[in-house]
Amino acid sequence: MLRVAVGSGKVLVILSGEIKTPPMSAEARREAGFLLRQLQLGESLSLPQSRPMPSIGPRCHELRINDANKTWRIIYRADSAEILVAEIFSKSTRATPRHVIDTSKQRLRQWDAE
């Protein structure tokens, strides 16, 4: 788990995965960082950058990052004091894989229990 607090705003907590180059291109990594920083500052994102994921839980969303040859997704939940990143993965089909949904739910439940 990685916690990032930068100045004012919500703490960014990455429960699993990394946002780094490689496997993301430098441009995709910068876009992910920019969007996550907006979330930390309390901004609400909508399509095409972010879409709600009620199948995972309340306040859960999916960031959409287009890369040169992949499409990246970052599953996150916006809580009052932090942005929780539950999963980072490359998406190759239209539907979010069931294991990603289940794993994200499990990680967020574990966070809530601690």
C-alpha cells in the first residue's frame, strides 16, 4: 500500500498496483497523475475520463487512460479524506473483468475493516 499526501487535498492511497513507466507510456502515466491530482483536490470527473462503477460500490469509479497500444483503467473510490485506488489494469474487452470487480470489492472491504 502506498500513501501520497501532497499539500492540500485528499490523501491518495494505492491499495494495489503501480502507475509507472513501463508498462504505461510516460504520457499515460502523466495523464493518470493529473487526473488523480484533480480528484485529490476534490474535483468531480465525468465521462470520458471517469465513469461510475456502482457494481463495485458507492463512490466507486473507473478512470479511463488511453495509451498508444493499450487502454488503462484505474478503479478508485472517492472518500471524504482520501482517494482509494483499488486496482490498476489494462482493459482489452468492453466489459470490466469479473475478477477485477471482485478484487476491488475485497480490497475496499478490507480497507473499511481496518
